[in-house]
Amino acid sequence: MSVGELIVPTGVEQAIGAHELFFSTTDRHGLIRTGNSVFVRTSRFSLHELTGAPHNIVRHPDMPAGVFRLMWDRLLSGRPAGAYVQNLAKDGSRYWVFATMTPLAEGFLSVRMAPRGELFEAVKQAYERVASAERDAAQRHGANRREVALIGKERLESLLSEIGFDSHDAFLTTALTTEVAARGLLASATYGRPWAQGPIAEVLAGAGSLETRLAGLVERLDGYRTLCERLTWSSSRVLAVARRLDRAVDAAQTASEMVADNAPVLHNVARVMATPTHTAVLALERLAPALAALRADVTDLRFRIALAGLHNDMVAAFAAEVVDGIAPATSLDEVPLLCDAVHENVLEMSAKAQQVSQAMRDVVSGFAEAGERLSEFRRFLGQWRILVMRHKAEDALGDLVQPIDEEFAASWDGVEMLHALGAEVAAFAVPFDVAALETQVSRIRTAAMVPPR
């Protein structure tokens, strides 16, 4: 039994400052290697007690196992993870954090902050329901720990959909970006130390410059994401219209068979003009996975930028503590690890930015194909209408002309709208200067590694 399992919760909740950041690193097995002053003070354990202990020494018994299962699934796949977590201090008090965990070469790096975002209350309610499901599985059905964690994970994912998220990734990105935004300019103002000198001043200045660059990316990407959402909504509407047009053309083809003996050319043209409408529908249907990939890449890119910003804040927090005399200069030894994490995020951002660009090209190409097929259909439609009049088939086919005209006009207008939106998104491409970000990270690392005088 661990030390943490012997602690009895008192129900007392600690208040965590909005500007405070917790920091710790663990090995691959979750054993704590290092922790900062905020972690030590809030956990009520000494640094000596924390070092070498499993990180679940601060796990609160009310936390659902499914939450940790979700986090470990991401971490073991090499991706950063995050979650709202209730922790238990040595004195039995509890405190909530929004925790992020990032894989490193030999373990994991964690930065945590006080939750302030709008999702927090909904998540706490969801956790109560997940914990109840887990207790029921263990007590009434004899599920073991692994089974309980899987049940909790599935229940949590189901509850996330109830509060408006189609995936855990989408929830995690929204939660992280909301929490980082809630800290806002408060963090920057808190870590500013204009009287700092030497390498510490360079670390703080570098963190400030990097924050400015990341904030610019966030602003651009938020606009890009909004455009992608408009594009997805509009595309689904156009596809519905195109499908109705396709059905109307099928009806005209079937009706044309009725007069095929007297006017075989009518049937032939009706059959031929059905091909481009079918192809247009297929082109629009293929956009669905392309748009889903685009949204997923934009979501992941937004997550990476927010995480890099949080790690950068942690760099500034370490430097500020040294300037204030709260922590020794040796605490800057953690900064290179944070720089490594930012570096990995920059590489991922670059890759995702390229994927976003390719996905956008695929979407624009799909619009173009749908437009070409509808243009081809319009030519056949003109011929078919002339033939209807020439062969005096208005009585048999006349009622079909108006629905086709109406659906074609709506689909054509829709494709034109999608073209305009696609051009707007393409023109709004996210500028990504990898070299500039890498240079800034390198400067911070170099300044942090200068031995104190």
C-alpha cells in the first residue's frame, strides 16, 4: 500500500492561484524525478518524499480510473495527454488541476494549472457519473482494475459526446485552449521581471518573444478553424441538394423510358445526363472524410500550439522564481527539458501545417470536380428539355422539368458558395515559420544553461 492510499480525505479544498503552475517529471513507470515549489507546497509533501515516489501518491480516491486510462493510452502512443484531475495532499486536503503530460525520451513531463475554463463544472459532474459506473462494475459485477478502467473510459467518452464533443481529441483541445486562454495575459504580467539581468533576463525575454509568436499563430488558426466549420456545414447542405437533384434526374430517366419507343433519343440523353449528377454526388461525398481530416489536423495543430504556450509559461515561471529568490538557480536545469518539449511540438506543428495545406487542396479539388460535373450536366439538361418539346413529350415529362431546374439551381449556387469558401480558406493559410520558432527556443535553452555566477 502506498503512502497516498493511507491518507484520509478531509474534504477541505485548497485554493490554487490562477497564475501558479505545477511542474514535475517522471520516468516511464510514473516515478517522480523532479518537482517545482508549487507542487511541493500544494501537495504538502517534501521534495524528498516526492522524489522516487509514484505520481499517484497524490491521487484522490474519487478520481475515475477511466480518466487515467485515457491519458495513458495517449501517452503510450507517443502523444501528449491532458485531463482535469482532483489530487489529494498529504494533509488530506484536495485540489483540482488541469494537467498536461508530454512524453520525453526517458519519461514524461507534466505541467498543471488551476482550472478556470467553462468546461470544468460539466467535467466534474461527468466524473461523478463515471466513478459511479466504475464502483458498480467492481462491486456488483466483480470487475478487476483493468476492466473497471476500460468501463470508465468508455463511459467517459460517451458522456463527452453528451456535452457536445464527437471525440476525446476534440474535447482535450477545447479544454486545453480554454484553460490557457483563461490564464490569459495574467501569466505574462505575473512573470515579467524588468529588473532581471544576465542570462535570467535573456530567458524571460526569450519566453516573452516566443509567447508573442505563438499568440499570433493562435489568432490565425482560430479564424481558420471557423472557416473550416463553415465549409463543413455548407458542404453537407450542398450534398443534400445534389442528392435530390440526382434523384430527380433518375426520375426523368425512368419517365423517358415510357416514351422510348416514340422518342428513343430522349431516353438516351436522360441516361447520359444521369452520369454527371452521379459523379458530382460522389465527388461531394468524398469531401466528407477530407473535411474530417482537415478538422482533425486543425484541432491537433491548435492543441500543439496551446501546449507549447503552456510549456513556455513554465519556462518563464522558473526564471521568475529564480529572480525572486524563491528557487535556486539550479531550478533552471528543468528549462532544457521544457525546450525539448516545445521543440517536439514545433516539429509536430510543422507536419500538421503541411497536412492542413494538403487537405485543403484535396477539398478545393473536390469542389472543382463537382462543379465540372454539374456544368456537364447543364449542357445535357438543355438538350433534353429541347428534345422534350421537339417530340411533344410535355404531357409525359413536363412535370419533371421544374423539380430538376429547381434542384439544379440550388446545387449550382451551393457549389459556387463552396468555391468561394474554399478560396477564402486557402487565402487564410496559416503562416508557419519553423526556423523563427526554433531559433527562439534555442536562445532560451542556451541562456538557461549558462552557469550562475
